[in-house]
Amino acid sequence: MSLTISALNVYPVKSLGGFSLQQCRLEFTGLAFDRRWMVVRPDGKMLTQRSHPQMALVGTSMENDNLVLDCFGMDSHTVPPTDAAMTRISSEVWGDEVPGIDLGDETALWLSQAIGDRCRLIAFPASEERQCDPAVSLPGDHTLYADGFPLLIVSQSSLDGLNGKLEAPVSMSRFRPNIVVDGADPHAEDRWKAVQIGEIGLRLVQACARCSVPTVDPDAGVLAGPEPIHTLSSYRERDGEIYFGVNATPDSEGLLSVGDAITIVASAHEH
């Protein structure tokens, strides 16, 4: 069966709403604009849906390379362009110290009102780099505010298999993948080591251990109960972690489109 890209998803601000595209530029740090911004507390600590599920209700879009935020009942807000003269903030993403540029009081006020808690928005400085985990990546592999790697890949059949075990099916948006693949067997992506999409090569570096975010209903902005993590734990748990999808790093930059064919270049044998 042939493998193709069935969806491309970009999440400009970590833990806020994202959007789907028919075509998107892939950069070494991930899909263009993906996780380039992050919400932090006034003290600089990262804010995510784990503690604030309502963040899923804040929408994002890009207009002429400018980030636009929207939330029900509020006027949309265009975030000012990043300026090197703006205040620098140091934050942290899962143990990694990360740099940030504070995008000002007006954006902070809008976002605090939308989320219902005091917060600020930071942007990853264009002049900085964040190295991916050296244990499973190469020295040139960089990411921005993603948990650890530029891309998350999930096959549609993995979600279909999960939904076949759930009383109430969940959408792929629960898992926030960048690339959704059609035509694979359930969880076949676990075994892929390298794939080719046109001129672009991707290395699949490790399975993605899931936190509590998939228990957030992104359409309601609330924790919806223990599913789907509870059911996933019954057949996708290993060494105390629950896995769904795989992280990847690109070997080159270029344009990706929905419908692009995917060729498996290298895969691991099942144990």
C-alpha cells in the first residue's frame, strides 16, 4: 500500500490552537512557524495545556508572516514583529534552558484575558539555536519550542485503531501531530528509521512518549477525563511511558504538500 501525507498541521504557539495547510515549507527546525512562540508565566516559566486546558481555545493564524491570535468574544490581536531590542527572557522546556524575546505588554494583556491567567508571549530569537537531544540526534539537529524535536508524525491507522477501542472516538487534534500519514498499518511508524518525501529526507529518531495533553478536548478547552490515555496505556505502555507517534528531524528543507508520496528508506525489524 502506498504511503502519502494526509495532513500538515502547524502550531505556531506552543499549546495554543493550530491550523492545517495543504502545503507548507519544511525548515530544519520543523514546519514553517511551528512552535516559534511560547506562552510563559510572568516569571518566565512555560505555560501549557497541562495546567491550562483552555489554551486550546486560543486560535492562531499567520498573515504576511505576522502571528494573529483570536479567541471567542475578543477582537483578534496581531502580535508585533520580533525586534532584537525587545526584552530577553530565559525560559525552560522540559529541562532545556531556552531563550526568548518578550513581545510586549499589549500582547501579554490580550493573552492574559484570553487564557484567564497572567501570562506573556515570547518568541524564539532568530539568532539562537536549540540543539535536539544529542543521545538520539545529530549535532546539526535543532528545534524551537517543541518538546524536543522538529516534527511529530502519526499514521491515520494508529488513530483509527485507538478509536476502535474507545467508547467515544477522539480526533487527531488531541495528539497535535505535524504530519499525518495515510496508507500505513497501525503504529507502523514506530519501526521507520528514515523516510523520503520527494527531495526531503526525514530521520525518525524516537517514539513519542505522551503526557496528559491528549486528555484535553481541544474543542471545549477542558480536561475530558482519562481517555484516550487510559486506553492507550492498555496496549501502548512500555517502561512506564505511553507512546503514540514518532518524532523526526529533517535532513533538508523544502516544500511538503498533502498527497505527497512517502518512501520508507530504512526501518527496524520488530522484536
